[in-house]
Amino acid sequence: MTDQISFCGINCSKCDAYLAKKENWSLEKRNKVAKIWAEKYDHPTLTSEGLLCDGCKSKGKLFIHCNKCEIRKKNLG
């Protein structure tokens, strides 16, 4: 997989939200990561569906925080 760098500099190809979508992770695996991220980032409503992302430079599905990212909004103009 080629590196895909987001507007803010995160390497999407190393991000679990991106990998979950690209590699079609099982619901069980996505639930596990969503639970860890919900606790780690104090986002109790995060679900396995909210975890999926095509990368912020795509026109596809975005991770819940990418939808609110000011850096992304600024770069999309």
C-alpha cells in the first residue's frame, strides 16, 4: 500500500480508520478499535461505522473527526 498523507500530515495508510475501510476489517475488529479510540480520545459515541475512512483528500467516507477538521476545510477551499 502506498502512503497517503492527509492535509494535516497524518499518514492515512498507517491509520486504523483508513485501514479498517481499505482492508475491509471484520465488525469484531472494528468494534475493538472503536472501543479503544472512544476511551483514548474521550469520544464515547464512536462506533465501528464511524471508524471507517477513505482519507480526507478523498470524496468518500470520512472518519468522524475528519468531517470537522479545520485544516481539511481550509485546504478544500
